[in-house]
Amino acid sequence: MPVIAIDFGGTKIKAGVVENGHIQETASINAAAKQGIEKNLVQILAFIRSFLKEKHIPEDSITGIGIALPVIVSSENNTVLTQYVKYSDAKGFDFNRWFYNNWNIPLQLENDARAALIGEWQYGSGKGCSDLAILTLGTGVGSAVLTNGHLLKGKHYLAGNMAGHTIINADGVACNCGSKGCLETEVATWALPAIAKRLCKNPNSSLFKEDNLDFEMLVKAIDAGDNNAKDIFNHCINIWGVCAANLVHSFDPEKIIICGGIMKSADKILPAIQQYVDTHTWLDPGTVQVAPACQPDFATLTGLEYLINNKY
Ligand SMILES: [Zn+2]
């Protein structure tokens, strides 16, 4: 049964027609996160409807809509529980009513990292496992946990979801969440320009001048022989390792699946995270595998499809 799966990222909204773990069609539009959630929903639904028409997929063949958001979500009530920097009005928005009025088919909201974990568990790197963790490393640091075959949610839907806002330095710098010293302040792409300014020893380095510094630029600078870039990159690898080791000690997974924007440099990053886990956890080296996501760009969409069709 084909469903529409929509992944609300901060800069792009990705949508796809998904059936049995296969993406039949996919497309994306630019998000207008500051315009609010409703305007974005109107825009993406109009886009999906014209896209279905163009591909000759009848609208009434679609049996559900899944939406993934980078916020804390109550998947039972289809509500957003926290205010996020982007789509700040999503908290309190009545998704059930809006979809009832605009496209009345079963709706499933989920946190984006949890949806990606389900996608990788059912159709990707985590196939056959009962205990998994996922880390989505990009603009922020997302996480989710599967324990004994069940998605970990907790009493308030925070469980396993908060790796990026685990406080790792009580005297650290301000985070975009209002707290201080969160893991994201030491490694997220949004914090990278400030991290570079803190760590870069050479005031003439081009890294100082780059307000939109990202990991791709950092890797390019390393390849060009910039030692400051190397120091910053090593710092980030260390923090990703800390994050993975903390997940191992908190949730004891078989695998930690890594996805997100940094996967373009996976060959440089994953072995280093594996080594950190091997040397900083109370398990024999290699017990927990740090594995790349099989479908880094689409696990969220296939996960949403599984959640809808299997009433998981
Ligand atoms: Zn934070």
C-alpha cells in the first residue's frame, strides 16, 4: 500500500511515494521554515498533488501520510511537543484537524531520527537487530534508540532522542536550545563557525572568515594542507566519539548507525568513531559496530512508510 512520506528538514522538505520499503518517486522543495508550519504544509501538499498527477499515480491509491520533523513528537497524538528554532509554531498546531480538512487519510507524525532508525532497522543497516542506536550528524545531532525490538520513547517522548543536547561541558557555551554546554555546541554544523573561532590558533586562517563553514569546507581545507582545519576536525571526531560511547553506555546497542550530512566524509569519520567506541567503552573492541546508514537520504521516508503500514 503506497503512502506519502514527508521529511521536514530545516532547509529542504523531502517527499516520496513509498511502498514496502521502496521509494517509487521522490522530490524535494525548499522549506520556508520561518513562514510557519501551515504555509509549508499547504505548499508541500499542492506540490505532492501535482507530482502525483504528473506521475499518473491516482490520489485515492495513497493509503496514508507520514510526516517526520526535527522536534520532539508525540506519535500517539500526532502533536509536536517542543518549540524548535525552525517551524516554531508547530508546537500546538492541530495536525490531525488540518489533515482531516485537507487530505483525510491516516496520518502519522514522528521525530525524524526515530523514523530514520525504523527505516534502517527494517530495510537497511539494522536489519535483523533488536537493539540499535542511530546518530544523524548534520546541522544538528539527532538520535534515536531501538531496545529489544521497540522504539524507545519514555514518558515524555525524550528517551534516546536527546544526544545532541546532552550536556557535556557544564561551563560550556550557550546552545540554541537555551541550555549551556550541549554536545551540539561542540560539533553541530550550526555551531561550526563559532567552534572554528574558538579552536583556530591562526588569526589569518580562512576558517575565521567563513560564516557558513561546514564539514565539506573543513575537509577541503584539510586536503589543502590547513593544520588548523585538521585540529578542528579532530576535535569534532572526538566529540562524535564521546556521543557514540555515551549511547553505548546508556542503551547497549548492537550497532550505532550513522547518517546525516557528514556522510560525504564517512571514510574519514566512521573508522575514528569506531576506534573511540572500542577504546572508551566497557566492551571488547568490535562488540558494537559503528555502521553507515544504507539509505542515508531516504531512511526517514521508508521508516515513515513502515510506521504507517504496520501500525508500529
Ligand atoms: Zn542544547
